[in-house]
Amino acid sequence: MDILIKNVLLNGKKTDVSIKDCVISEIGSGSKDDKVIDGSGKAVIPSFVNMHTHSAMTLFRGYADDMALIPWLEEKIWPLESKLDEKLVYKGSKLACLEMIKSGTTSFVDMYWHVKGTAKAVSEMGLRGYLSGAAIDLFDADKHEQQVEKCLQEIKSVRSFGSDKIVPVVGAHAIYTVSGDLLKSMKEIADKNNLMYHIHISETKGEVDECIKKNGVTPVKYLDNLGVLGENFIGAHGVWLDEEEIQLLGQRGGCVVHNPVSNMKLAVGSVLDYKGLISNSVNVCLGSDGCASNNNLDMFEEMKVAALLQKSHYNDPRRLTSREVFEMATVNGYKALGLKGGKIEEGFIADLCLVDLSEVMMIPNHNLVSNFVYSANGSVVECVICGGDVLMENRVVKDEDKIIEEAVGAAEEIVGDRS
Amino acid sequence: MDILIKNVLLNGKKTDVSIKDCVISEIGSGSKDDKVIDGSGKAVIPSFVNMHTHSAMTLFRGYADDMALIPWLEEKIWPLESKLDEKLVYKGSKLACLEMIKSGTTSFVDMYWHVKGTAKAVSEMGLRGYLSGAAIDLFDADKHEQQVEKCLQEIKSVRSFGSDKIVPVVGAHAIYTVSGDLLKSMKEIADKNNLMYHIHISETKGEVDECIKKNGVTPVKYLDNLGVLGENFIGAHGVWLDEEEIQLLGQRGGCVVHNPVSNMKLAVGSVLDYKGLISNSVNVCLGSDGCASNNNLDMFEEMKVAALLQKSHYNDPRRLTSREVFEMATVNGYKALGLKGGKIEEGFIADLCLVDLSEVMMIPNHNLVSNFVYSANGSVVECVICGGDVLMENRVVKDEDKIIEEAVGAAEEIVGDRS
């Protein structure tokens, strides 16, 4: 749909923004034959890219908190996950898509089970999903073939939606759950199919210590030895990287996804070395992680916590400025996904939000980006457009009540028969 | 006004809540002659107590971030503050009151200039303000008399509103800006007038080091030697307390107010020892600090960051549970203020919120308190009642547009002529 946004604030000035063929076609004027959206009293900004999440875990929101990692996983999360099927994942992912749209996110990178359920949710909600399963063989060579087959099937099923907004990704869970052989095979699949490669890396000290003990090298070095690093690499967490690993990531390309809320909530014991990463030219992006360890998908909050954590950990209030963290959540994510997005400029994809400037958290407007990062939350977003499709207008998303009702039913179904 | 809230969720069950004479008079039934509020699809919870803020600093929101503390104060904040007058403070405080109401806060403890402006704002907005100026003599004995006089005047002007919701507090800025003599005089005024005593304490290492150098003892010990500690003591920050200080605070009574967002944003270099404080029976409360160092007044966000910071700093995800931090933001604050509040029970004051359970962040509802702390933000609050007065219904606060317009004007007036 062609759209004309009238009288919207952009870089401090009122202007019009035209969208044609999914792209921002013109700034400053446009055709009144298009669908017109009144931008008065609103600012236009690029929408967010959530670079690491497990969207269907919305169903577990608040089910288990304040626990140590291992009992949390073993007693709470894994038993619930064993009950999931494609239909439940579909319902949980729809809830996640709804939440993302309502807080201004239009692209997300997901790693989870029953990926077809998530793909179906994305196809109905109209945002961009970069979707993978999670290969795991637990170092059992007998599982290799089956995991490779599963991955190929997942790629096929994501592609079957035939939309450039629904993109398969190759997902390997982590180095402590996937053998070197399978990590390599997954990389081959990714490269052959021109897909990204998504993995949890260096999230806990235990993972690093175990890797060194087992392989004689640190996790990133281990991945590099396997040939896994490269431009299509998406490494989630990366809080325990040493200097050599950071340099390697800079040399090989790809990105590291910071998940500050999850890292703090699960007490992973270290903090992302943002400055080290960017001074080695690593593309640093932002992600929410899943709702079991966050417990929301609001990228406004994630930006604020990212800035607070850098300042507080490095004891310097100048660390990670609002502008830097805003870019982490927008333009850096688009870059990682190979999309020309994250800026409101002619020729960029029309993935954007209108933000209500009359919300009390946005008053006064000394500095719009500061207000986004340090004051606002997702509720300031009033209109969301993704590739020219209007996903939310006046904070209304299509079928919201039904999505919520189905998600509540799904959550009850999973949890209901716990004993 | 007598109120009957029908069909509202309380402790997992649907019930009715009656309010008579500013107090929760009955749970389970009520008279239909009262004003009826439909609580269907909503939960009732105690409203929040923001135990440390500088409300008129909303006018500086986003004006200066990501700076080192001293240039931030000297180049940005202090020059702006020098331009303030009672009218500007009134407008900034009204904006703050609006923001607090919209995010479920009905009581706040404020320390700022031109306190009459804040008192007027509170009187018009209907929440509870515990208001002080900030005595400062910069160790100049000639200023003693004038500061004492100013404090007495402030008490009188706050009392002149004749409302039990507008309560004077005695405010001394900090031990590094106020002489021992003045700290003592302020304590005498507080005790004589049966008022609370509000001070910034142990916020930075510099403050502690300087105190030890100058007085031979740590800040809390220094205050104790002056006779300042006691049941009416409100100490804001307290991130650099040692064991002896924590024990002293426990013995003398009073409370410590945690301001995690501000502490992280300004990089104060340490973290509140929550566990140490509560195991010494210190009442730990929660505050947002001012909007220049936060930059909002949303106690939902403050609760989450408090929990995240304890878990991450102490490397233990079990630290500061959602239940504990919820109490920090509610019942502990009421206790500090000497109010029977913070619980939805018969006989407690009717300071409460209705929260919309159909908001996407509240879905599913495995654990309501977890959803409040880890998932929600202020936008889930739909109705706010303070002492039986309805301050917000259906998210509408009276005169909102006018308050915002006046605050925007005030902010422009202050910042406009910067060169």
C-alpha cells in the first residue's frame, strides 16, 4: 500500500514522508491519492530490530523467576517446553508478535522449537521474522543426520510461506549442547543456502571454562577453528569474551547481540564489553531474549537497561550514550539482517513507527533520542509500519483480543496439568 | 467520596472492594449507592510510594545525559536550577504528579527548591506529597540562621494548604553541603514538629572519603554522632554504607531509599547492600530520584531495575525477588510515612490502582506480582485512587493537556535563553 504520512516530526522538523513499494520514496511531499496518516504531534523513527529472542516463550512469562539457572531450566522451563507443539508455539508467537508490534519492533531473530508455528504467526502479523530451530545433538553422533535433516526441513517450511518477510535462519543452540561436527554441518547448510547462523555464545563462565577444558581454546576461537565464524554469524550474549575472541569476531564479520535484561536477571556474572567490541569493528545489536528471562519484549526498556548497565559496570556515566544504544536497536540490527533500514531517508525500507509526543514521558522534548532511551516505554508507539504494511494504527492491532484469548488458553494448557 | 469497585481481581479471586471515608471499608461487598467502578478484567493493588524524588526536575528530562557527574551538575543542572522560581517549580511538579498518577504512584517524598510551588501542584492533583526544601549552608556559619528560617517558612507554607495529604518534611541536602551545626538544627526542627528528616547519604565514594578525612568517621556514624539518626530518618541512596553504618541504621530506625536507576545512570560505583540492610531490620524503600538522572518516575521500571541490579551485582538470580521489590515500592514506603497502607485489606487507606489485565504485557497471568515487576510498565494502570479520591479513571487525568502545555512552556522558558 502507498502511504503518505503528513506533518510528522523528523529530525526536529515537521515534514511529510511518502512510502511506495515498501520503501520510503520521498521526504517532504507525496501524493494525496495514497492512504494518508496524520502525523501531527508525532515523531517518525525507524522501528526496532530484536536480534535475539525465543518468541513463543511469552507463554512462560512469569511462570518461574528468581531461581538459580539450573533448577530454573531443569524443574521449570524444560518440562514446560517438552509439552509444546506447533499449535502452542503458533499461539505464543502470535502473542509475541503482538507485543513487539505494540512496542515498535518490526523485525526479530528467533530461535525456537516448532518453527513452522512461529512462521505462521509472523505471516499473519506482518512483521519480519528471521526464524530458526535449535540444533542440539548433545554430542551423540547418532543424532547428527536427524538434526541436519530437521534443519533442512525447517528451512523448507519457513520458505514455504513465500514471503520475503519470513526468512529462514540456521540455528545451533550452543557449543555445550552441539558437537563440533554438527556445528560445522550447520555452517555448511547456512553458507550453501545463503542464510544467517544463529548461536548462543559465551553466556556463562561455565560455558567458557568447559570449552577451554575440553577443546583447549575459548568458545569463539573454538568456533573459528571449526570455520563457523563469518559475515552471517549472529552470536547471542557474548558477555565472557576475551580480547582475542573480540578481535577474531571483528576480523570475521557478523554480529554480537547484547541481551542486558536477561543477563542481569539470570545473573550471568559478566557484562558485554561494548567498547572493546566496537573498537574492533564488531556490529553490536540488541535483543530481548525470551520472555522467561526478561520478561517482556520491549526494546525501549532493553535500550535503557543496556545504557545503565554499561555506565554502572564500567563506572562511567559517559559510556553507551542514548544515540549509540538507539543505533544498536535499529540501524545495527538492519545491517546485520542485510536490510537497508534503520533510517528515515529516501530509499530505506519503510519499517518505522510514529511515536506520540504528547505522552507525559516525552515531555518536555529537549532531546528526542534521550526521551526514547531513558524515559519512554513501548506504550508511546502509536502507529507501526513494516515494509509499507500498517501493522498498528492508533495503538490498535487487528484481532488483538483473539490473540490474547488464544495465548491465555495455550498457557493454561501447558501449565494446567502440572502436579 | 464513597466508592464500590465491583468484580475486581484480588489475590487471585474476583471480589468487590468498598471505600468509605478514605479507607478500604469492606472486602467482598458494598453499597450500590456509592460511586461504582467496574473492576472487571482488572486487578486491584496498592499504589506506589516514591520515597525519593525531586519532582520539578521533570522540566530537565533529557536536557543533559551521558555526562560525568561534575560537569553535568556544574555546566548543565545548576545553571538551569538557578533560573527556577515558584511558578516554574509548580508547573514542573504538576507534570511530575501527572506522570506519577499515570504510572500508579500516589505518595512521594520530594526535596527541592520553591517547595510552595510543589505543594500547590500536589493540592491540585490529589496525591500525597511529603515535601521539603534542601537546607544548604556550604559550611558558612553566617548562613545558619537564614537556612533555619527558610526551613521554618517552608514548613509553614506547606502546612498552609491545610490538607493531610500535603505534609512538610525537613530536608538537609547532604553532609558535603551542610555543616554539622545546621544538620543538628534541622534535626531539632524535625523532632519538635514531629516531621521526617530527608537527606542524601552515601551516594558516592567521594562523599565517604571526604567525610572520613574531615570527621574521622563514616557518613552514617557522623550523622549518629550529631544525633540525626532516628525513626524519622529518610536516607536516600546509601550505596556506600559499611557494616557498622548498616547496623547503626538498624538500631536507630528510619529508612534507606534505594534509587537503582539513578545510581546506575550516574555510575555511582557501588550497589545498595539490600540483604545486609534487611538482615539488620532497616526498612528499605524505593525511589526514582529526579528526572534529570532517571529520566522518568515509573515505579514499575524502578522495581525491575532494582531486582536486576541486585541479581547481577551479587551474581545470584535468587536475590531480591519480585515479591520483595514489590513490597519495597509499596508497603515499606507506607510504613516509612507512618501510613496504614500498602495492602488491600479492610482498615487500610484507600490508596490503590486498578491494573488492566488485558494488556499484552500482563498475558499470561501465571504470577501477577512477577508480571508487575518484570514485564509491565506504568501504562498498565487504568484507575488510581488516593485516600478515596479518584485521580485517574480509564487512564484519563483531569486537565492533562493543560498540564503538559504549561510544562512545555516552562521547560522552554528555562532552557530557551541558553547560549
